[in-house]
Amino acid sequence: MKIGFDFGTSFSALAVYREGKIHRIMFDGEPQFRTAIYFPPYVPSPDLFNAEDHQHEIASIRSALVRSESQAEKNYKERVEEERSRVVGLTRNDPAGYVMGRELSPKYRAMLTEAVNRIPVPEKTTAEEKDQQAFETARRQWLEAEARRERVLGNLDDSQLDGALFGNAAVDAYLNNDRRGLLLYNPKAFLAHDLPAKLTAPLQRVIGSLFRRVADAVERQFPGDRISGVVIGRPVNFGKKQSDAENNRAISIISGAAELAGMPNVSFMFEPSAASYQFHVSHDAPRKALVVDLGGGTADLSLVTLGGSMPAPTPHRQQGYLLGGNDVDREINKFGFMPFFGKGQAVKGLPALNSFFAYAANVQHIEYQKKFMMTDLRLMPEPYQYRLNQLKVAGNTIRLNRLAEESKIELGKAERCHKVIDFTDDVGEITLDHGTYADAMDRYLEKLEILLKEFSDEDFEMVSLTGGMSRAKGVKALVQKVFPDREVQSSDSTLDVVSGLAIYAAQR
């Protein structure tokens, strides 16, 4: 069984093509899943404690136990003597305090006995018991230290990899688990980053864990079949620099992740070519087209010849850009939600304030998130300082981004939407109107127009619009404006890419 795998920035999908029909792989009843993976908090096993590795700690704890027991015995004797002296002192003014032989009278002997009995008798342990107590204390301290240790890409435990969740379930589990554990949100966005070697292998490992789970979902839907080949969609460019180094780095990580997941015979296909593949195989006569694939993270433009006798679309020129629905989310986040956290406030002595809000809104960028977390907000007036510090709590920038994403979808259909920021103690009720959406889309469309005009001098007959953002308000009108004399075809499906990948995989 050969599969097509659209590994997207925001959402991913898989499909199988057999007997002339495309079979979507379903995830919780949906034909796609959010590209996110969550690793639950690390719970170390006591069985992993190796006493030989902790002999110094055990010996130190045992010595402390001996000293503590000896000191407890000494303290007990001193308190007994103190009580004896106190009772004897009481007899000085009592002629009946003593009996023959200078012994305390029965009254004072009873008083002394009662006082001594109230003093806790120190517990004595055998040498074997001290050894066992020292071992258990050292093991408990190790378990506590291991549980507190931050689990990042480089030190995830096998149990966390085995218990990983993906999709919306991953985000929900992270947020509902007091933001403990590790959430990798939109991991595709990290692939082009020039990460240090110590992070590249772990990133490949966790993406491999995601791939293994989606491969399991395929084989569950087709019991008895095994995956024999995978065609993975790729953008024209993974990174902002549009360089071979960025693209090769991303392809290398994805290939390694697929290998770790046990996916055999992995190959890649440009996403615009995949998006147009169904048109290509259904038309006998060749046509030259500009395929415009607008997704969550990238905008890919590909000048290709579709149809005819060639086994796949024939590419002539391709270009990819980091421009997608995530950019609209960030704009709505910054201008619709960040005023609640103080955006627009004049704060003397706090330079480049707006950049802090941009960092917080950019949940796909690790370094920006770190910069926001490290921001010194002491000059920020209340209540904004408190709200921003609440936003710094792990997971809350992701919560806010989800509200912005939901608002984008709702405002694409309605004039207003209402959202509640309920993850801070200071609850905020936010009403956004269509103007917020329009402003965010205007910025997106301005950039998209520049990209489209790069192809305005090319010779082609039609424009094929595909991808989730291709259906956003104003996109088709913009394409018709830039290319007024070309036929514009627009797909209603967000699954054109994975459909093309599945057909191409089956025909290889």
C-alpha cells in the first residue's frame, strides 16, 4: 500500500488511492489533523535507580542517619536530666519531698515519671535498617530530581515518546495538564532553522514519533495492509532565505524522521504539483498553468504544464514564500487581542514595546517565544504587567493563538465574533468586528499581490487556486485583478495536495 502524506505547517492529511478512488485517512472523524505533538510529563520509574551510580549519596545519607540517631540519643538524655532537675527543684520548699535515703517521695517520683514519659524516646535502628533507609532516601531524591528536570527535545524519555498524542488532542492534553510536558506546535515551521546539532537529532526523533502514529492510523484503517511507499508533499521553499541549505536541512530531517517511523521508500513531490495532479491526470490536452497553493505557512507558486502524456505535471518555474494563514492569525492576535495585554499603551522607558507583543503572537517561532518570556516588564503599568506575566505562563500564548485562529474562521463568514480570554485571573471579553479581519487580510493580500506579480510576464493559460487560504475573502478577486485575461479555477477542497500525492504514489 502506497500513501500520500501532506505534512503541513498547520494541518496534515494522508490518503490512499486504489481502484480509482481516493480514501482519506480519518483522525477522530476528520480527514486531517492539526500538526502538533504532545509528550506527557516524565514519570521516572524507581526501577531505573542504580545504587552503584549513587554510592556516594547513599554513604553520605547513611552517615547523616548515624549522626542524627546519636544526636537524638544525646538530646533525649539531656531532656531527661532537665526534667529531673526541674522536679528536684520543686522539692526544695516541700519538707515531704523526700523519703528515707534522700529518695524522692512517691508524689515527686510520679511527677518525674510522667514528665519523662512525655519525652519521645529516640528510635534505634540496626545497621541493615540504616542501609535500607539510606538507599530509599537516595532513590526518592533521585526520583524527585528527575521529575523536576525540564524535558526538552534533547532529553525526552522513551515512555514520553510512547505516550505521545497528536492533533488537537495534543494541544488539549497540554493545556489541560497544567501545561506540563512538552508540546511541539507546528513542528514543520522549525525545519529550516539553523538549529545546533544537539537539537537536530532530537527534532528528527520527535517528528518520527508523529510519523509513526499517523502510519499506525493508516494501517488501522486498512487492516492487513502494510505501507510499502510514501510520497510526502514539500513546499518549494521551507525557509525565509529560500536557500538550498534551508531546504536540504528540512528534507534531511523529514527523511530521517520517516526512516525512524519505519516508513519505507520515501520520496517527495512539490505541493503545487501535487495540488494540480488530479487535473493533470484527467485531461488529455496539455495546458500551461500557474498553480497557486496557499496554505497555513507557505505560499507556493508553480508554473507547470498540466495534462497530456507526461506522467506528472511538467514544472517550468517554481517559487515559494513564507506567507500563509498563520500570518493572518498573528495580525488578528496582535491587533484584536493584544490591546487587552497593553498593546498601544505609551510606556516611558520601555523601548520597542510593540515587538514584545509580536514575539508573543508568533507561536511558530521558538526564538521569538523565548524573547517574549525573557522580557522585563517591570515598567509596564498595571493591569497590563500582570496580564502579560500571566501570558508568559507556559501554553498561554498557544491558547491566545487558537482564539485568533478561531476568530479568523468566524470573521470570514460573519460580521462579528465574541471571545473570552479565560486563562488569566483577569478575564477579558473581546468582541472583534469584520474590520479587524479585513485589516489582517489586507496585509496578507498586499504581500500576496507582490508575489503574484513576479509571474505576470509569464505565458500561461490559466490559474489554478488551491489550499486553505485560497478560499479566504479577497483572494480570488486579487488573482483575477493581477491576471485579468487568464482563466481562474478555484478548488473548494483543502485536500487537493494530499489527493494528488496519493494518486502519484499509487502510480509510481
